Amino acid sequence: MWESIKTIRPQIIERKMPFIIKCNYKKDLFNSRIPRIKDIDQAEILKWNRKNEEYLPKESNVFFQEEDELTPDYWIKRSPHLIRLTGKHPLNAEPPLTMLYRNGFKTPNDVFFVRNHGAVPKIEFGEHRLHVNGLVKRQLVFTMEEIMKMDMITENVVFSCTGNRRKELNILKKTRGFNFGAAAIGTAEWTGVPLYKILEMAGINSTLSAHVHLEGSDELPKGSYDTSVPLTWCLDPSRKFMVAVKMNGDPIPYDHGFPIRAILPGLTGGRMIKWLRTISIQENESTNYYHINDNRVIYPFMDEECIANQPDIVKKKEFCVYELNIQSVIVFPTHDEVIDTRKCEKYLVKGFALTGGLRWINRVDISLDKGVSWLQAQITRFGKELTFDANFTWVLWTIEVSTEKIYQAAEISVRAVDSTFNTQPENRVWNIMGMMNNSWYRVRFIKVNSFITTCQHPTLAGSQSGGWMEKETEKTLDNETTSELPTFTWDEIEVRKKTRNILVINGHVYDVTDYKEHPGGIDALLVYNGEDCSEEFNTIHSVNAFKQVNKFLIGKLRDSKKYLEDEGLATIVKNEYISDDLMLLQLQLNKDFSCDKCFHVMLKHPEFEFTRAYTPIDYENNIMSFVIRIYAPCLPKFPNGGKFTQILKTMNVGEKLKVMGPFGELEYVKKGNFKFQNNFFSAQAFHFFAAGTGIAPIYSWIKKMFIQDDGRISITVTHCCPNQKQTMLKTAFMKLFKKHKKQMAINYIYRNVDGYLTLEKMKQILGDTFQSGNVAFLCGRSSFTNQLQLLLRAIGYSDSSIFIF
């Protein structure tokens, strides 16, 4: 039940209200945030799909990922095996090369490469419609139920991102694209309705020179993603073009186009529109921004400066990529693999090869002498011997090589030859978009001693370091540009990020609030607000991006995260459990430390990179005390538990932690006056609302308030918890209450009994309408504070009387 200790109003018990998320992260960019994954019941978020549960994506081997917490994709479960290439959002990822190969002719849905340009749209299966229009005799609109009843075909299809192996080009010279490795490829069994059948139902009312436009449901900064392909291809049954509804026998996953997408065998992935909503026949090819500015190969000599002088050159039709080119990759030996000639005489080299259009792979060749001579590999085809029909999947190849020859060689190279006897070029052909790199794939050998050699692939995907091509490159700003700039501390950045979007890149501070043209949308910037995103920026962006971001440069970083101890270390003097999942942690500091603010510090293990913020509940005699919730492993959402707390629970008394801080923006002055973000305010009634561990900073500040109080203020605390077992600091609050019962009221709301904090409950605590001199302080996860802001505004609270800390 709703437990109320010395409440000012009668006790009330409400039934649990439905779980509703009302969070507009674009409307209120800084004070509203997307719910964290721990707040979310996916079945509730996807409740609109419950009637069609059999058509929903399966969720095997996928989990909520920490990187997605504050992004629009917070509701999607993903594989931890995927290598992320573009930071937190949007998701662009590929599997490890060995995992890709070992799954043969059916890449599992959870590790199939992902290329997203923005947020994954939330689509209701029962309400989604596929429109067929344009130059047709009959305008058609299909429901998903109608599509599922149509006759379907199944085809095993391989396709790749046009930017596969782009990192090799980026090392030569930075392109516009991010660092795809060699595994932005996948092969799956797709089931769907033949595209020519749908066009026949609509009736063609155009010449055969027309184009079929395909439009997705995703909302991007430049509109929806739209592309086009020649009509004659779409009418050719041998091409097996389809609108697919199943991937490897299951409903298509959200990242791959649920509930329906285009699958165009033989074509590059950029033409296979996900979340398909419109098929339209038009006389001309698409003029959509993404059709014109993506998936093109421009002259190798044209860099950013040349294109800036001739911006329309990208529109040339001959630059547009449709069909896949021929490609082959060595998988084994793997990167850093050790080959010892004393342990084995033969080594089985393995890899894959593919081509596009209606072509097929004829052979795969291997060279141990940089192309002077070639050996033919053994090919394994999908389910059958070579026929003269198009085969839209890849081939796997192997060849046994003497380890002595490997030891003597400088490298091993592979090239494929297709049915038109087209083969791969020896050298890479750089282009500004970093597309269609299909040069010989080379693994180099480095001799360790007289018997052992190690293997080096050209690159590793994304921000991973390694590979024989990799060179250390340092991107810096011109000293003349930065010498006169002001400096900012992390404390100052914390304040600014409440109202502005602030990024730290390579030691420089940027205000990108007004940058509306980012290709990944404003969400891709917001997830890094107030953070150092140097690694993500350097990995993804071209030289031109560095020039663009300089327009938003406001200063340099001055590191103010001063350590509280000599060399930044504090000693653990107590770390004991006070309940099943709560630990009392006490740290001994080496010198006196005091702060009038409600502050938090950053704790860091000396051997691990990540840090966590915690608010001390007490500081006395150089002992800083914390109550910390230990997050245990919990399948399937959090298989590893809380990263920092799992390390913390293994530490012993006497071990060291780094302490950085203090950080704080809330300070009680006296007589109801307080300071927040360097601005002064005054109040008579302070109402505190906390969720979960958010009660710790509230307890810390209330203690400081009562030390300086003269009896003029009143305080109400409302702590919302999942259940009574997870209540924090209840005993400590009871001590405060006994000492200040005339000024203080405490409410506990347990979600498993009372439901969520509703408007009616809020009125019982605060009154029906806002009273002058009242202020509300909110501390908890963003979904909690977002919902409370709505409730507070409903009873008259304005932004100037609501504080989130």
C-alpha cells in the first residue's frame, strides 16, 4: 500500500494505471529524455502488436543494450556480438568475420549486418499499409494480413552494404563514410511476394523505360529513404525481386525492416528498402536525397573540394550503384593468428566470394607471391552444383596450403572470377563515398622466429585498432584557430548541457544546438550531449566534417575533474551488504574535504575505463559514505549485470578507487534561499520526488538544509520504488523525520502494490493547484522525471518551479 509517514493529507490507495510513455525527445531536447531500458517493459511498448503476436520478430540471442538506453531505439533488443561502427545511434554494425563465415549459407538474424540511417520506426503490423501507385491502372493499398495470404517465393540471397571494406579506403584517404570492415555482408533465406505479381495486379500504365520507386517508413533529416530501380528488372521473374515478410523463416527483425521490406537479389543493399510503405511507377529515376547522395561511385580524382565546386556532379546517372560487384574475402587465417610450421604441415585457408546481377562465381584464385602465380580453390555452392541459372547467394571456398610456403610468403591474396570472367582489381580504387571496394583481399605474414609467423588482415572494423594497413593519424585544429578561445571545465559543461547541446571532441568544446543538417539527425548528436565523443567522431567522420564542426567551436576543455586524493586514489574502509542488493561503501580520503553543495563524485576502478556517478550520503572525518545498489546479472535484458557494481562487489577493504569531483549545481543558502545552476531562487515549501537510487542525493541535500535551517521551511519527500524490499535509506529518513517531524512529511509509493504516481496521488501530496512559494525537485531516471513534469504542469507548476537534478 501507499505508505505515508506524517503526510499533510489523507492517505489514498489507487489501482495501478497503465504504463504509458509520453516523452517527446525532439520537442524538449534537454529537459526530456528517452526512457532508459531498465524502465521499459517491451510487451507494453509493443502492445499495439499483441493482436498479431505470431507475426512479431523472434527475440532469440538478443538483449537490451546499454548503448541504446538514451536513443530512439531504446525499445529494440540487439545482439552483443555486433561490432558497432557509428557510436550509439543510429545503429550501423557488422558481425565478427569468423562468425559470419561459420554460419555458412544462412546468417542468423541477430548477427546479420545492420545499416540504419536513423531511428527504427515503430510499426504496428495490423495498421501498416503497402501502397502501390503512380503510373498504374489501379491504385492499390494492401494490409499486412492481405499480403500474408498471397502466394510467396523463398530465395537464399546474399547482399552487402555498398560501403563494405570502406575502412581500407579511409586509411588511404578519409571518405565521407564510416569504417565498415569486410563483414557488412550477409546471406539469408527470404520469403515474400514476387514484385512482378504485385505490379501485375496494379496494371502497368507506362513505358518499359520507367522506374519503380520504393519508399520506406523511416523518418530521416532529409525525409524518408527512397530509391528506384528500372521497371524492366522488376518485371523479370528470373530476378526473383520480392516484397519480403520473412527472414530465415521468421518475421523480419525490427532492424531489418519489420514488417515488410524489398529484397532485390543481385543488387546492393542500399536498393532493398526496409519498412516498405510505397511502390510507385514513375517515368524517371528517384530524385530523393538519399538516392542521389548515397550508393554512388564518383571519379577517384574528385575529393570534397572538387565536388563543392561541382555539386550537381553526384546526380550523374553513371555514378549510381545498382548491382553488387564481384568480391572475395579471406577469413582463415584470422587476424593475429599464429601459424607454427613445427605443429602442422598443412593449413586450410578459407573464405567466401560473391557477385551481383544474374551472374555467378566461376572460380576463386589464391596467390602466395603477390599475383605472379595463382592456385585454384575448392568451391562449395548453396545446395546444388553450378547451373546456368542465376545463383543469388555466395560461395564458400577452401584451399590447403603448405605451412612452409606460408612461412616463406610475404602475404596471401585472393581474387574471384565470375560468369562473365570479370575479376577483382589488384589495387584499391579510392572514391569520396568509399563505395564498392573490391580489390584483392590480402593477409600479410610477419615472421616471429625461424618457425612461427603471425597473420595480419588489412584492417579491423570500426574503431578497433589493428591491421597491416593501419596508420596512426592525428586530426587537430589549427593552433591559430584555438589559441584565443575561452576554456571550459566539466562543471561548466554540465550546466550548459541543460539548455544547449554541447560536445567535446579532441579537447575542444562545440555547441551544436543549432546544427540541424546532421545526416544522422539531431538524435545522433543528442545522445552525446555533455560527453567526450572524440573516438566516435574520429572514427566516423571525414576531413570535411572537421571543417564543418569548426563553425560550432566555442572553446577548449580545461579538465576540472580534480582528484580528491594524492594520485586520485581513495581507500576502501568498508564495503558490506546492508540488504540483498544494497552495499554500504565507505572511502577514506587523505585530506579534509567539504562542500556546501549537494554534490556527486565520479568513482573509477584504476584498471577499467568506465566511471560511475554516486552521491555520498555522509561525509565525516574524511570518510565518504555511499549506499550503492548492486545490479546482478539478469537474463535476458542484462546478462552481465551492472558493469561497475559487479566489479565493486569483488573488491576488498584496503583496495583503491579513483574519486573525481565534486560535481554539483544545487546549494542551500539559508531561510528558503537556494542556488541552482548558479542562479538564486527562494521557496517556503520544498517537495522532493525520487525514483529508486535517486533518493540518495535528496537525502544528502535535505541533511544540509536542516543544518542551516531556521524553522521557516517545510519539506515533503516522495520515494517511488518497485517494492518495499528496494527502498533505500528508509532508516536514515526516519531519523530525520523524528528530529524534524513538524516540518517534514515522507511518502512511499510501491509500484507492485500502489501502481504508478498518478495525478490524483500528486494532488493528495501537493494540493489541487500550485501554491506560490512551492518548488518541486525531481531525481531519477528520465522516464520518471518526464512523466512527473507532465503531472506537475497539470496542477499549475511552471518550469521555473520544477528542478531536475
